[in-house]
Amino acid sequence: MLSEELVDLSRLQFAITAMYHFLFVPLTIGMTWILVIMESAYVMTGKTIYKDMTRFWGKLFGINFALGVTTGITMEFQFGTNWAYYSHYVGDIFGAPLAIEGLMAFFLESTFIGLFFFGWDRLSRKQHLLVTILMAVGTNLSALWILIANGWMQNPVGAEFSYVTMRMEMVDFWAVLFNPDAQAKFVHTVSAGYVTGAMFVLSISAFYLLRGRDVEFARKSFRIAAAFGFASICSVIVLGDESGHPVGEAQQTKLAAMEAMWETEPAPAGFNLIAIPNEAEMKNDFAIEIPWVMGIIGTRSLDQQIPGIKEIREKNRERILSGQIAVGALEKLRKNPADAETKALFEQHVGDLGFGLLLKKYVVDVGTATPEMIEKAVADTIPRVAPLFWTFRLMVGFGFLMLALFGAALWYSIKGNFADKPWLLRAALWMLPVPWLSCELGWFVAEYGRQPWTIYGVLPTHMSVSTLSVGSLYGSLAGFVGFYTLLLVVEMYLMVRFAKQGPGSLGTGRYDNEYAHA
Amino acid sequence: MLFDYPTLKLIWWLLVGVLLVGFAIMDGHDMGVGTLLPFVGKDDVERRIVINTVGPHWDGNQVWFITGGGAIFAAWPLVYATAFSGFYWAMLAVLWALFFRPVGFDYRSKINNPTWRQTWDWGLFVGGAVPPLIFGVAFGNLFQGVPFHFADNLMPYYTGSFWALLNPFALLCGVVSTAMITFHGAIYLMHRTEGAVQRRTQTAMLVFGSLLLLGFSAAGIWLWQGIDGYAIVSAVDAGALPNPLDKEVIRQPGAWLANYDKAPLTMVLPALAYAGTLAAMLLAVNRATLAAFVASSLAIVGVIGTAGASLFPFVMPSSTDLRSGLTVWDSVSSQLTLNIMLWATLIFMPLIIAYTGWAYKVMAGKVTAAYIRENDHAAY
């Protein structure tokens, strides 16, 4: 059996490196379209200021992009280095979108980003705009394929287990591609990226306006960010609601946990605005409930029930017992593939194989699992409620806060007097970190909410890791933390420095703060 | 159109080879330039010249590495799982060395401070020199067999240590690989520079080209005389569902050269390594640098092709549990996945080559001191 410490360290390393990577990704995703908008304005109007906007915001985009690339390399290889059994077990399905991402999207993005920065004097205006658009398309396609891969972890469609190869195998590529979980996740996630890009431009422009610097440049940037940001935050909220619509079982479990819904309530269920979940007794010590809302959001109906945690647990107990038979049969079948009777038994229970594997955390020979072990495995099937309940509410709260900000920013942009509203500019400046916090909280809900699985219902997290020594994990974890801290310090230093200097850093002679090349 | 399973397994062996060669040619010349950077650029302007020869392209070229990783994940999941977790510290060393590249390229010239810039120059050196060294060492270990085995449920267990990877033969392979990449980078750099930088680079090119020829010959002799190969002795059913435990393997002196007897045409590969390197050296000295780049690319095809053809059908033999050794027949994905991935590659690879070519065309020409001065704020 794999030690719990090894599993926990592997999870911690993945969580740290993934969440760190996602500090840079959303800004890249959002900025690409903002650059396209600015450069389109340049090509259409011929006004140099739009070119300068594209170049200056592009410069900040580049500083961010460098770390996105750096930390992305880790992600592409970490499945192999630290999640070897996972890679073997689901590589047949999971590897394909990652490889196609490289071929279809990342090559496009990375090749054209070079021309975006260096091609200004060598390309016609229209050619350069095309380069910028292709860079944006590549970036967004990249997100699509990664989220198809991630969506499959939440809702593993289009695949079957093969006892000969001991792994999941793809049977329907289109099902993997058009997985409703993946599609909802994609639009929600890229929209969150657009919001991040918009907030970045909005905040820094507000900073210039508050200082009375580079006013024309900042005004134009602010308006673009306000309009783009408002559209994007609406999309995040509407499509986030769509991804809360539970299509698969994984989402049902996640939904019940993040709503602290212990009981299956008569339809339409109420929504716990605030609650103090009590995991030990499986109830809420305190709750403020809004009637009907949960049922309507979750089922789009007034009469369908949403299963509560207790009901899900009961179903899972049955699946674990059935899975126990599947694991036993599989182990026999591996020794004697010709045994037709065992094969029939296995095929009857193969759908619950993953649930049987949950017992492997407690016992090697799952056939000998005690009732206590089975109870523990049942309890494992529900992620911890309180962290999900609160992170989800915080994320949603931030979403509505940003809706208010972008709403006000757009309103006063249309009226044309936003630059005379210091409260608005200050709010925009101080809310700069909010989209990043929301993105990280969102990923926490998505990934923590899928536990104890790496692939819902198929492969438990504790079986997915590489058989490395705990010492190796401590070493690599220390290395990643050290490198990433150093890189973050360097990146923030440059970002703050160039953001503060503003468009003067282009050295065109047209802006404030035009000191000699630092 | 869908291909049958044995054909697909062979095609994917070739395609992984193509991706590896593509990586070595494209990302390789950037890495070679990085390795040479502190030595051929004597002042800041010269170093910026060197960096800007690859400035617009390194990022796109690095995707060969990322896509190579993704393709191995998709096509050879067992290799991806076993090799990357087994070679854990070697992989991390590659990743951490690569960290220096994006930040080194993008951040170096944003601050005009000699210490800052020199630090990133050495960072780019590490990012250029360490990955090819480690890839070479890894290949050297593949020839000797890697200490790993599978449990019944195909959970891979690696039982060696990181330090055992650094044995003399593997280190020699590391030298060959680094020499090849640096040589190739030097030729690219000669193509894009002039004057003093080009002269210094020529010296480096001749040194690394000679080192490549010597190292490649030495490794070949060593492989022939001193390293036992591996051979499958049970019947191979190429169309079977992949199961690496379902075969019998023996260790045998000279087995790594057996393919050259069986298919004499494969002798073209080592010949290409020699001919390509020699031709590239000659052409570069005569300033036919573009032709030299083609020749050194062919040399890379020869060197990597020689390694692949010698190992075939093995990808990663096991030294401790011989039957666990991974081959092109039994470490692959399902037929459906291989088919889908093949079509994805056939559709997108020509597009990638086309727009990459266009990007090089747009940025073509020598990078000069005047260019750096005029683009002080925008260039790397």
C-alpha cells in the first residue's frame, strides 16, 4: 500500500504547482483579446495611441506570459513524474487532449507571440493584427483542450475499462470532446480569464488617472476594459450557474457538499445562504435558508429532487460492495484470463470497480475488508463540506462584487465622466487581486470537490501516485517552492516597475515618465 | 481512414522519433545558442545579438518539447508513466533548467544592470546545456536497461537511484547529445550573425562538431564491444492488446547491433550522422550557412535515428525484471487513440511547419548591433 504521506505530498505538490500556474494563465487568456480589441482599433482608426496601447499592455502581458510558460512545462510533465499510475490508467484518454493541445493550440500561440513582439516593423498593419488574433485563438484553444482533459476527470464519459491492459480505454472520442462538463467548464474558465484581463487593465488605468498621468492613454484603456469586463463578468456568472447544473454524479456529490445539503429535501430545495456545517453529525448547526432557489438552480425545475449527502452515501455504500466483488474478480482474471465464470462476474460489477478500489486505501486484499473499513470508504466518498461551502460562497461573492464594479465602470464610461469619480477609480485599483482570488477559489472547489477521486468513480486519488520515496517528494516540493518564490519575486518586481512607469517605458517620446531606458 | 493495430504501433514509433528529431532540430538550436551565449558574446550588445537570433522563435520551438511530452503520454502512456517517474530527479533537473529560459529571454534586457543581465545569461546557459546533457544520459541508460518492474496491476516501480544514472557510458552519451545540440546551435548562430560573434562561433562549431564525431564513434564502439543488448525471445503478436508482462526477454551481447544485420538499410542512419556533421562543418566554414543548417539537421536525424534503430523494438528495457521492458508493441495506447492521434498529427503538423517557416521568413536576416540599438526597448 502507498503511504498516506506520499499521497498527501504528491497532492500538495500538484496543488501548489497548479495553483501557481493559474496565477498567470487567466491574465494571458484575457489579455490576448484585449490586445486584439486595441490593435483592431489601431488598424481601423490609424491612431498611433492604439498601437502604443497594444504595445504597452503587450509588454506587461509578456512579463506575465513568461511565467505562464515556465510553470506550464511543469504541468505537462508532472502527470508522468508524480502520477505514474494515473498516467498509465487513463493516459489512453487523458493524454490525447494534452497532445492535441500542443499540436493545435500551443504551437499557434507560441509561434505567433514571437511575431507579436518582434514583427511590428516587418509586417503590414493587417498582417500584424492577424498575428495577434491567431495568438489569441491559440491561447483560447489551448484552454479548451486542457479543460476537455479536466472535464473528463470530473465526468469520465466515452471510455471503458479493459482487464487485459489494466486501464481505461477510449471508446468514443466525440463523447470526450463534447462532454457537457468540459464545455461548461471551458466557457466559465475562459470568461474568468477575460475578467482577469479586464480588471488588470481597468485597475492600472485607474491608477494613472488617479495620478493624473497619461490621461488620454488611460481613459481609452479604461473604457475598453470596462466594456470587455462587464460582458465577461456577466458571462462568468451565467455560465458558472450553468456549470452548477449537475449533469454527472461527480457534480451531484460536489453540489451537495458545497451546499451543505445533508438531507434530500422535497423539491424545490432551499439554498443555504450561510451555514455552519457539522461534519461529525452530518447536519448544519446553523443555517439561513432561502427557499426554492437551490432546486431551481440545480434542476431547472420545481419538481425534481436534488440528492443530499446522506442519500449519496447510501448509494455509494452499495457501489463499494459491488466494487469489492469487481476488484476480487479482476485479480482472479489477471491470473487466469480464461476463467469464463469470473469474467462474467467481473463484467457484471465492472461499473463499480473504482468504488471497490477505494478500499485499497485500507486493505490490500479488498475481499477481506472489515465493515469498519467499508464505513470509512463510504465516508471518504464525500469531500469535506465546510471548506467547499465557504470557498464557493467567497468565489460567488467576489463575482457579484466584480459585477457591481464593472457595471459602474461601464455606466460611467458611457456617460463619459468616469475619470471624475475618484471613488470608482479607487475601487477599481483596490479590487485588482479579486479575479485572481476568485479563480483560485474556483479551482479549489472543482478539484477538492472531486475528492477522493482523480477520475470520478474510476480511480481513487490514493492509487494514482508514482511509487516515489517520501524523501524525493520533500526534496522536489522544496525545490518547486524555492524556484517559484524566486520567480514570483522577480516577476512582481518587473510588473510593478513597468506598470508604474506606464507607457513611457515604450520610449516613444509621447508619454509621461519617459526616463532613459532603465 | 483507420489503420490496423500493428501498423499503427510502428507508425507511432516513427512519429515519436519525428517529434524527438523535431525537438532536437528546432528547440535544439535555441538551446545550443543558449549554451554558447556567455562564450561567443563578449559585451552586452554582442550578447543581445546572440539572444535576438532566437528571440522571436524560441517559444514556438519549445512547444516541440511540450508536444513531445504530450504525444508520449497519449501514444505510449506506460513509457510516459514509467520513464518520467523513474527518472524523477533527472526530469526535475530538466524542468528546473528550462525554467531559466522563458524568464531569461524575456526579463534579461528589461533592466539595464550588468549583474542582472549576466545572471540571466548564465541562466540561459543552464537552460541550454543541461537538458541535452540529461537527455543524452537518459538514452545512455536505456541502452544498459533501467532498473524497474511492474506489479500485477501494472503499477511501475523504479528501484535504481539518480546517481546510478551517471555511469560512464551514459555520460558519454550525454556528451554526444550536448555536442550535437551545441554544434547545431552554432551553425544557426553563424547563419544569423556576422563579424566577431560569427568568427568566435565558428571556432565553437568546429570544436563541437569534432567532439560529436569522436563521441558518436566512441559510443558506437562501446555499444558494440561493451554493452549487452536485449532481445525478445517469445513470439511477438504485434496486433495483440498491449501487456508488457506477456513476453520473454534475454540479455545478449551484440543485440543492439542485430537490427543492422536484419535490415542493412538502417546503416544509412549512422552514415547520415557522419556525413551530415562533416558536410555541415565544411559548408559552415565556407559560409553556406543555410545549407549547413540543413546538413546538421540531417546529422541529428542520423544520430537519433541510430539510437532508435539500435534499440528497436525496445523503448525502455528493464535490467532487473527483463519481461517488464517496454517495447513499441506493448507500451502503446488503444488502437482508437493511436488512430485519432495520428490524424491529429497529420492535419496539424504541416500547418505548424508552414507557419513556423513563415515566422522565420518574416524575421530573416542578420541580427546586427544596429538592430539592437534601434530596438533598445523592444528587443530582448
